[in-house]
Amino acid sequence: MTNNTDRPLVTVAIPTYNRASLFLRDAINAALQQTYSNIEVIISDNCSTDDTEAVVKSFTDPRIRYFRQEQNIGANNNFNFCLQQAKGDYFLLFLDDDQIDPDFIETCMNAAQDQTNIGIIRTGTRMINEDGEVKFERPNQSQGLSFAELLLAWFNNKTTFYLCSTLINTRALQEAGGFRSRHNLFQDAGAELRLLPALAGLMCRR
């Protein structure tokens, strides 16, 4: 890991509920083991009834900020709670059963040349099973496209809108109202698409 505290801060937000014995520890490790070290890791425990708090407190990294909800506020409200707490220039909503490569954030920030006025920064995506076996892989093929072309690329399977493949401009997302849709469906893709016309999007092929 390199020391990059002079580079933009990136928030890694892990909303979680009852994953203490499953994937939570792996998700936290994946965040803390990023080669890009200037991160904060927000963990919002949605009133879990298992050992989530003990798992989180077994990590002593000062970049972790842990919150426990007094009652279950629902998944999407927990996403937005994480966003409200975020101090980073960019925001990664990292669900508690996802994984990212150790150089994911560094790859994104290198591609952005540490600019902080980009709407979203995206890479390709791999789908893995519980044993870590790759079941599906899609490189990002939407670099340099216009907003309309990006939508067509999405429908033509040239890019994917998975949260764990995307850094989102924190301030812009907060000002746009966070993760929301009429029925709380595709609210993550909706949030990304709302930002693209106003701010440039940077796509990393990997």
C-alpha cells in the first residue's frame, strides 16, 4: 500500500445487516486492503441481531467509522445514511456481499488524474460465486461515449451499472437527493444517470 494522503479522499460505505458470519469480514478486508490508502470506511449496521458489532470492532484501523441504527431503517435509507455521513470526494457504495480488486480505487483515481469534478468513474465487472470462482466477466466498453451512447451501451451489454464497479461524486450525489426512485427499484442506476448529464463520467476499461 502506498501513502496517498495528499490525494482526494474516497469514502467506502458498507451498509450491512446480519452478515457477521457470512461476507462482512471479507468486505471490510477488501476495503482496508486497497492500494489507495486515502479512504474512510463507513459501516452502517442496520440494527443487526447477530455479531456484526463485534466483527466490526475486531478491526482497529482508524479509517473505519461505525454506526449502529437503533431500528431497521430499510436498505435504501441505510444507503442514504451512509451517503449523508460521507466526507470523501468520491463515494463507493460497497454492499456487504461484494468484492473489489485491491487496486480498484487506485485505478479509478489514476484514470481521473485525481480530478474531483467527475460525476462517475467506472470499471468493468466480474461476477463470482461464494468460492471466488469467476462466473461472468464484462470489461467496460463505454469509454468516451456521450450520455445517449452510454445508455445504448448499457442496453447492448457493453457496460454494467453495478455499484461495486463505480465511484460516484459525493457532493453531486448528495445534492441530487441520493439513492431514490419512485419504487426504490434501480435507484442506484438512476442516481448515476442523473449525474452524467451535469458532470463528466470517466470509464476505465479493465
